[in-house]
Amino acid sequence: MENMSAYPQEISGENIPMVKFAKVRKAYGDLVVLDDLDLDVAAGEMVSIIGPSGSGKTTVLRMLMTLERINSGCIYVDGKPLTHMPANGALVPASERHLRKRRIDIGMCFQHFNLFPHMTALENCMEGPVQVLGLSKAEARDRTEELLEMVGMIAKMDQHPSRLSGGQQQRVAIARALAMRPKVMLFDEVTSALDPEVIGEVTNVIRQLVSEHNLTMLMVTHQMGFARDISDRVCFFYDGKIEEQGPPAELFGNPKKERTQQFLSAVKEAV
Amino acid sequence: MTIFEFVGQYWPRLLSGTGVTVTQFLAATALGIAISLAMGLLRLSHSMMLRGFAVTYIEIFRGTSLLVQLYWIFFVLPLFGITVEKFTAGYMAVGMNIGAYGAELVRGGILAVPKGQWEAALAINMSAAKRMWRIILPQALVNMLPPWGNLMIELLKGTALVSLISVTDLMFEAKQINGTTFLSAQVFGVALIIYYILARFMLTPFMRWLERFMARKMGRA
């Protein structure tokens, strides 16, 4: 097992990053998906992750959501270790209990929405606040209706997901994640499964989040224009590493690395 | 004696036998569902011991004859100091046997729920138990209702075996009447029809209704 003594048990001082990947490695057998990833995301920052398929983009989000275990390194959220926990003065791999305690800071939206089909839109959003946070139904309903209003789904809140379009389902899914009041929101290709004409209704909700809330966000996307518009920073992933990163104007306007240039011109041709 | 004269004369005993059959069926169903759920979940457990326990249970009860299981519970367990009353032994054997088949349905139903549902439930930080109970099982239930219908019919027909340990069900009454009157064609003909009516006109419509009801709950209908 990896010697964890090089990793601090808590990050202190000024400007603690909201999310910190420290030498995070993920492999499936011989296939290395992420290779010693170092990435800091500041509180309130919106970071977009772009890159060819198989470059490890989605894995970054899935590890942060604790859907995947990491092989080595450590992930910190708000200064405290997520994937590990302190025990007898050292960091050891996190128990399920520790994960449940720390995961509360993170929310995620998926490519295929993953709404619970046996619940209405409203019930989908109330499930976490009631069952996990222990709110009363009335409190949860207030909180949830406010969010459904924000994403423009209040009129359809009593519908089951099967009655909603993809764009509507994704907006409900965003409200469901926000109802848990996470500090970090993860968007995993949230527009990839949508018909072109409804992509705008989802991206508008995310735009609104960026402009009106101080959430930390990580977004994996194939929509370069959208990433360019709303991100504070864009990371281009290639082969399990961050090949290049920077402010969107710089990365899209004047990419330095050859692979970034190739990827961006290939994407442009496709459009 | 025509079949109508026969029914006119013997209906009280046939009716009481049918009542016992239905009671045996309901008790065995309740037990069978509980065992299916427990064994189906254990079968998916992370612990090798729990998984092994479920596999052993399923193998034993699916791999051997229901009649032998019934005799074991009623005739062999008393040798070890466990005496089970015949009515209880009847539905226990049928329920435990059906539970082994049901466990595989529960397991299959759970595995058929898309992975994204587990992930979404984890992303709102639900505990493992709540993920299973509130998100996965309701969807698994819908997946497994159609094969459950078949299993219920098997169960109903299986209850006829309890007559062999003298539970006074429909089959037991039919045999008794046959023994005293030798009206074999009439008595077993009527028994056949009663089993058919129970399965075809009560159980099947109920399962169909349940499927439609669940589909509505899922917003599918």
C-alpha cells in the first residue's frame, strides 16, 4: 500500500482549494485512466474539462463523487481528505462511514439524468432532503419547490420522469442535486444525451447557477462554445493527464500544445 | 350420478377443502415472499459467508423434491425434537420451496435495475439500506412481477401435496370422497375445475391488475 505520510491530514492556511486532487492515479488493470493527477479547484470556480473520449475526463468526476475508488494519491474537499481518513496520526483509505460524512458536500448530474422512475419530479427532489438530511416533508417541499421554480419545472412537478422530455428530466436532476445544498456540483456531459433543440434549456440553468450562486463546479462537456462562455478555467485532458489548462479565451484562442490544437480543430470541423 | 347432482350433494366438503387450499396458498405466499426477499438479497451480499448461505439454501430447496421436503418437515424434524403441526408444516414446505425460486427472481430483478439508479442514489448520499429499499427494490419489483405470476400458479398447484400429510385441503377432501363413493370422474373432475378457476380466473387477473397498478405507479401507463 502507498505510503501516505507525504499527504497532509488536513489542508490549512489561506485560500484552501475547495477540491484538490493530489497525485491521484486510477487504473483498470494495465489500463491507466488517470496518471498522477494534480488539480486544484478554488471555491466558487467553474472548471470545464474537455478532451477526446477515453482521456479520463468522466473518471475525474466519478472519483470525486466516490463512485470509483482511486488507486493512489488523495482527494481533498474543502481542506479535508475525502478518499482517506485520519487514523492514529496517518491517512488510511476511507471507510463507508467516512465517505457518507464527506460526500454530503458534493452533488452530481449525469449524462442520462438517472431520475428515479417511480417518483414524480417533486418526489425525486425531496427524496434526499427527507431521507438523508432528515428534513420534514414540509421543509423539504419548500426547498424543492423553490429549486423547481428556478429550473422552470414547477408546472410539471407532479409528473413522472417518463412523461418528461430529456431536457426537462435533466433540469429536474439539477434541482435534485441542488436540493442537498452541496458545495461542489459536478456535471457529467449533461447535454450529450439531449436533442439539439433542448440543449439550451439545460445550459441556461447552468449559466444561471454560475452567475447567481457561489458554487464550485466541475463540468465535463463536449460543447466548446458553452465551456468557453461560462468557465473560469478549461482543462484539456489527453491520455489520463492534463495536457493544457488555462482561461477559456487563452485555451480556445491560442492553444499552446499541439494536441490541444489538433483536438480543437477536429471539434471545429465536426460542427 | 351427474356432475351437478354430485356437486349438489358434496359441495360443503369441497368448499371447506377449497377454503383450506386458499389459506395454505396465502400463508405459503407470505412466507415465500419473505424468504425470496431475504435470500435474494443475501445472494447479492458482499460477504462470502452470507452469499454461501443463500446459495446453499437455494440449491437444497430447488434441487430436491417438494414432497420429500414436506415429509422431512412433518416426519423427520420430530425425530430431532422439533414437532410441527400439520397445517404449519404444509405451508412451510411449500413457502420455503417457492422462496428458493423466488430468490432467483429477486436477484435477477435487482440486477436488471440500471447501474445509473444506484449511482444517482449514492450521489444524494443515501445509505446502502435506503438505496436498496427506496430506490432499487421498487424498480426490481416491477421487473419481476411477470415471472412472479407464473411462480404463484406453481405455488397454488403445489399446495395439493399437503393433502399427503392429512391437511384437509381440496385434494384431501376429494380423495376422501372418492374413497367412500368411488365417483372418481366426478370428484377429481370437480377438483380439477376448482384449481383451474382459482389459477385462471382469480390469481392471473390479480397479477395482471398488480402489474398495471405498478406500471401506473411508475408513470409508465
